[in-house]
Amino acid sequence: MLNFEKFRIQTFWLIDRLNNSKIQKNFDEIKQILDSPYSNLSINLKETHLKNILDHAIYTTPFYKSVSISDLKYFPIVDKSIIRSRFTEFLSKKFDKRDLYQQTTSGSTGAPFTVIKDKNKRLRHQAENIYFSEIIGYQPGARLYYLRVWNEINRKSPLKGWMQNVIMQDASALSDKEFNEFWEKLQKDKSTKSILAFASSLEALSRFIEQKGNGLPDVEVKCVISISETLPDGAKEILKKKLNCPVICRYSNIENGFLAQQCIGDNNEYHLNLATFHFELLHPEKDEPVQPGEAGRIVVTDLFNYAMPLIRYDTGDMAIYSETSSCGNPGPVFTKVEGRRVDFIYNTEGKLLSPHVITNTMWRYASIVRQFQFLQNNRDQYVIRLNCGNDDFTEKETLLNDLKHFVGKDASITIEMVNDIPALASGKRKKIVNNYRPS
């Protein structure tokens, strides 16, 4: 690591010490709980945090004041639509607005969603970032190439970008020209650097690497972090092989923060952030717990956002849960994060399908299809949009047969050739769009 990068890190911790070591104390507690989740100390810390946030929500927010018992099971499950419609009722009356900040995400549907957070929540988030990043080899202060669609809302100021050592790499276009320029930039940059990006951008990068083959020069990268969507295994392996570094998926969202992160090994399990959140996995159609090994809705209780308590918040995502990990590290894991509930599709018989049946199928066509988007518009009506650049797609019949294997032989599937799959306001490119709901 360059001396200047070490200076950034040392300066960061010096400022924290001058601020009563608040980030360091949060970091130490996170490490205690996640490294030893079943110790008496960790269990007591988690139980205390849960009781405190439940009591606080009941006594300081209009929405939760009707909850008579400070027990999690008596709290209603909430989601974005409920919070949007009753926004001010979720705000605690204990805070001065001048001490708060807000974060807004457009989400996968493009509908804006805002959460108010307090200073302690922000400090906790910073500590989480350090803990989860250090596991995979990224040190805050080292250079980070952040691939996303940058705009006037999310763009960092030149000073803030410089202070954080973040390179704002635009991902609004994912053509060979942009990737060639990006690769040259990585090659010329001799600093210790890592990459953070939406899974869709990393998947497109992996296809670029695969197409270039041995003609692409090597670059040195410390680690690659995939956020938002799930990165397909095929793309992950291509990136790992070419960049010779860990490639992991991080499960997080704007409203909560770092919820889970994949193991650095090859098992692809997600280790849960039990230090900051209480997790529940509930049935897709009813508010009942699922058994380990079954897919369920991810419902979280944020233990640290006192400004706007989110108790039993349905993230809209699905996962499969296991009480033990295969890597040997302690604590429960998500063996798979399936993606957003709205991105699941139905076959022609009304059976719910994971979006991965489509994404995994499309990897067979990775050498020619640069981008795709699969839509369900009715019970048996589907559309597959393909971006093949300037090349022809000659395997239409084979693709239709592959897709019908999952959605049904009686399905009507239309193939549309497009020049691009536009990014949403959130920066994501949705691969699966479900416009149909069975009655």
C-alpha cells in the first residue's frame, strides 16, 4: 500500500479517537458478536439492543405506540408501501431534525423511498463497512473503483471523492469501448485498488473478459465486491480467474445497510450481520416462519436506527437459511439470496420459479448475448430481449426450447432484439421483470 493510502487510514482513526473512538467501539462490538455469536456476552448484547429499540419505538413513534407489549412477535410486519404512506408516523420525536440525515433510493421499481437516520446509525454503518471490507482484503482509504450510473443526486463532490479515494466509474454504457478504457485505467493505476459494482455491471465485465480471451493484459486488483443483485456463478469464476483476487457478493440496501456478505471461500454462503440486525425468514405468501432449507421473505429489525425505527421490515428479498455454515465459521447463513420477490416468475401452470432458472440458462449464450431481459406479461405470455451488439443471434429455436423447459411447453415467448437494456434510476439493469400476478 502506498504511503499516502496509509496516511489516509491513520488520519481516519486519529479523527475517530478525537471523537471519543465511536467508530472503533462499534467495530469492536461488531467483531465480538460476529466472531463469537453464541457467547454469553454476544447473546446479551443482541438481546439488550433488541429490547432497547422495541421500547424506544413504542414510546417515541406514533406508528408503534399502539403495540402494547415490547415483544417482537406483537409488532406488525411493514414494507416500503406502508412506510411511504405513513412516513411521519415512523419518525421518533426524540430527535432534532438538524441532527439527522436522509438516504433515498429509487429501488428496483423506480419509486423513491427515503429513510431518516441518526448519527449513531451512521457510525454503526461506517464500522460495518470496515469490518466486512477487511475480511476480504479492502482497507478503507485504499483506492476503490465504484462502477455505477452516476448522476447529480449520487455523485460525490471532487473533494469527497478524493478524501475517500473513490474513483466514480460511470456504468451507464457497457460497450467494448467503455470496458477497454476502464481496463487501461486499471492497468496504469499501480496503487492498491479494489472494485465495487452492481452485479449487472460485473457480469457485463466478465463477458468482456471472456470475449477478449488471452489478449487482455493482466491487472492487479485486491478484491471485487458485487452489490445489489446476485452475481451469477459463471461471471464470478471468470472475474476470479482473470483478476486473481476474491470476488464476493454483499447483500445490503440503502434503508438498512450491511445485511450479509458472502464467505471469502468457494461455498457462496452469506454470513449474516447479527451484530446490527435481527433476521426472520417468512413464508412467501403468509407471515409464518419457514424451515431451514426453504425459501422465505427476508424480514429484518434494525437494532440501531433510533431516528426511524424499522421493526420487522420486509426487504422484498428472498433467501434460503441454514443454522450452520459449511465453512466452519460460527453463526447462521443464507445459503442463497434469491432476489426480489417481485422478480420471481411463474410457469404456465402458476408455479413460482426462481429468477435463477432464467439467468443460469442465459449463461449458455454468454459468448454472443451481451445483455438480456426476460419479461412475463401474462400467465403464458413472455418476452426475452437480447442485446448482441452488431452480431446476429442464430440460436433462437434452441433458446426458446431452453426457456420453455422451465416456463412450460405451451408458453408463448417473443424474442426482441435491442441495442441496450436501459438502467433504472437506481443504476440497476433488471434482468427479470414480472408484470403478471395470478388471481
